[in-house]
Amino acid sequence: MSFELQDFKQEVVEQSKHTPVVLDFWAEWCGPCRTLGPVIEKLAKEANGKWKLVKINTEVHQQLAAQFGIRSIPAVKMVYNGALVAEFTGALPEAQIKQWLTDNLPDNGSDDELEEYEKLLEDAETAGDRVETHRLLESMLAKNASDDKLLSALAMSWLPQDSDKAREVLAGRENEGKFELHVQAIETIEWLKKLQDEQQNGSAASATFSAAVQAVLTHDFENAIEGFLEVLAKDRNLHDDGARKSLVSIFLLLGDRHPLTKKYRRRFSMLLY
């Protein structure tokens, strides 16, 4: 696993918006760097996404080293929400690095508090309350910025009204396989918005599809699902399998516990096969 810097904007600027990023400035000729490197890499692997490590070779990235005011190495800096929040220099032992991390990583709240939020979130999702679901997801992510499940759920909670916000939540992580379906959902919603403004042919299936598009964009999800299911049954090829893509996106943005997902997913699966 390589921690070497590839893209500063994506790996540091964008990543730090939701996860603390620890920068390790080092060089091949630096003996203490070779001592520190394996230790901090080990801790990064054990962090399970709570924070990310990016190693920056000062010989390769001299301009970045100058921008961060690096005068001696190894130098370690923590960036969160685009701001420098902590730093140290020298090859500290593992115990001291762990303490530094404990002292400076954002407070993610107590386990009891997170459990209470999770219960409230489950209740809101089960009730189909997307406004409350969105509010709780934002609060929970602020306390646990490294949780991929919360991150993807928050992105989906912005749909269909604001695909730009959804993309912003996933910024820098679009190419990670675990978010592939969520990115596709964003793209599908954007496609439906464009399709809404285009002239459609006069077929019955096309009219049903257009009505379903209007329904999903106005948050009338049940009529949207009913319409897309009807198209899926009659003309799956319409708009290049557009009904199936739209239904996958709707179920993803509603979430597994939403009553409409529970009501219609089995019927959707039966039509597919």
C-alpha cells in the first residue's frame, strides 16, 4: 500500500473536508525519516479510515515543502477542513505519535451518543422522513467524518434536488469502487433533469416515463416508482434501459429502510428476472 502523494488537491484539500489528513514530509537521504516512516504507516493502516496518511517527498515536491514552511525533516502536519490543526518534527516513538493523534484528531463523540443518533436515524429512515434523515446524517458525519456509509448516505440525501451538493460530499472519492453506484445515481438524476426538458416521442411508454421523471423530480417517489415499473415491464429498451437505472437510483437515494424501498424492491427484482 502506497501513501505517496499523487494529487494534492484530491488527496489533501478535498479529502480533508471530511477526514483528517496527516502529511509526512520526508526524503530518501533522511535517516530519521526512514525510522519514522514505517511507524506512521503502520498507524495509518490501523486507523481504519479515521484519518488518512499522505507522504510528501520534499525532493520531489519542493514547492509544497516551501508552502508548508518545512525547514527540517521528518515533519508531520495534520490538515482538517483545509486548515493546519497540528504538527510535530522529528522521529517520535510510536507511543508519542499515538498520543499526538489522540490529542489532535477531531472529537467524534461518545459511543453512547453515536448509538443514540443511529437509533434516531433508523427511526427517521423507517418512517420515510427524508428531511430528518438528512439532518441526522449531517450531525453524525460531523462526529464521525471517516464513516463511508454515512458519507454515501448523506450524498444520496441531497438527491434529487441538488446533485452538485451530492457530488461535493463525495469529492475526491468518486473513483473508489464502494461509491460507484452512488456516483451513477447522481449521474442518472442529472440525466433525468435534462431529459425533462427534451421533446419526447408520442408512445404510451414514453408518456409514462416522462410522468415518472416529473414525479421523481418533485419528490413524488411512489408515483415515480410505479411509472418506471410500468415502463420496465412494457419497454425496457426505452431510453437505454432508463427505467431500470432510474429505479436503482431511487432506491439508493431513499435507502434500504424507507417504506417505499421495502414495498417495491421485490417487484422490481421480479421484473428484472
